[in-house]
Amino acid sequence: MKTYSVQSGDTLFSIAQHEYGDGNLYPVIARQNHLADPNVINIGQHLELPYVTFRHHFSTPDSPATRQAITQQYYGTADPGKQLIWEIINGVAQRPIQQGSWLHIPDLLNPGHHTVVTGDNLHELAFRWYGDDHLRLMLAHANNLPHNATLALGQVLIRPGLNRFARTAGDTLRSLCEAEYGSANLDTWIGVVAAANFISAPDSLFANQVVYFPR
């Protein structure tokens, strides 16, 4: 979790806009830091900022050039392999992007790393890290591997930054958060997760809802 020191002119909205791409995620910061009034922060105050996958507001018509520009903006390259990573995450690799939608941009500039051990494969790692084994394709592209690659012991993999997520099936936000974070500070995590997913009624999840878990 990142620590941020409040600067002159900062608001929670502006901090969330810079860190997450969407100022409306400011309640994530408020709930993590137990701020009684999110409109009141002080210069020099230290805030804990949970990692939330950056969001990009897609405000222009879809085109190959627009997709290349997004890839260049966030990854410093127009490489089609990098582009395919965020397209897979957002389910738009083979369909148009609707103007006005929000895209999740996985972190490839400061990724985690994983050393392969016995039993590891892309299918299992994608499910363990992200709750979705279909994202093995994203892992394959991030590591320049075939989608059916056999991993070698000791091989070091790039682990793109992306909030782990799960699809709910009879769960509550409390049960999901307890499984993800444990029982310590559970009420805080429930508030943070609700804010990160724009869930206004934490006790009312619907079947197959996707929930992202900040870190």
C-alpha cells in the first residue's frame, strides 16, 4: 500500500484522479484512512492509498489509432502485444469499445514478479492471482509466451498489476472480504472494497457480479 503526503491544493478527488484515473474513487481513500469528513485533509497529512487498477475513460470513437494511443499513453509503446493485454482485461480484443465506457489499465511498468515452482501453470496462476483462469492469455502476452506454454522451474514471470477479482455466487461482500483479507480490519476493508466497486448496498450483491479487491 502506498503512502501519500498531502500537498497544497490537494483534495481527495484530485488525489484519486491522479492515482486511479477516476476522482469518483475518492471514498476508497476516505474509508481506508477513516476520515470523518472527506472534504477536510491537511497539508503534510499522510494518507494510505490502496492499489486500485487505473481506470481510463474512453471518450472518443473506437479506432485502431485510438487503441494505439492508449497503449502509448500508459506503456510508452504502441506494441500490439501490450495493447492486447489491456484489451483482454476489458473484453474488447474482438469487439468494439463503447464510447463513454471505463477501461481497466493493468500496471506493466511496475509489475510484480513470480518465480515458477512445481505445479505452476498459466491457468492456475491466473486463477490464483486474478480469480479468472481466462486471464492466462494476458499472462502469456505479458511474458511473451505461447498461450499453452509449459513453465520451467525457476522461470521468472511478470505479474501485471491488476486488482484481484472474483465473480460472486451466493457470497456477501463480508464473506468475500474475509476470504480475501482475513478478519483483521474487516469493516475497513468492506468499506474500501465497496467504494472501489461503486457498491452502494454492500449487503445486496447480485449473481455473477465481478468484485475487485484493492491492495
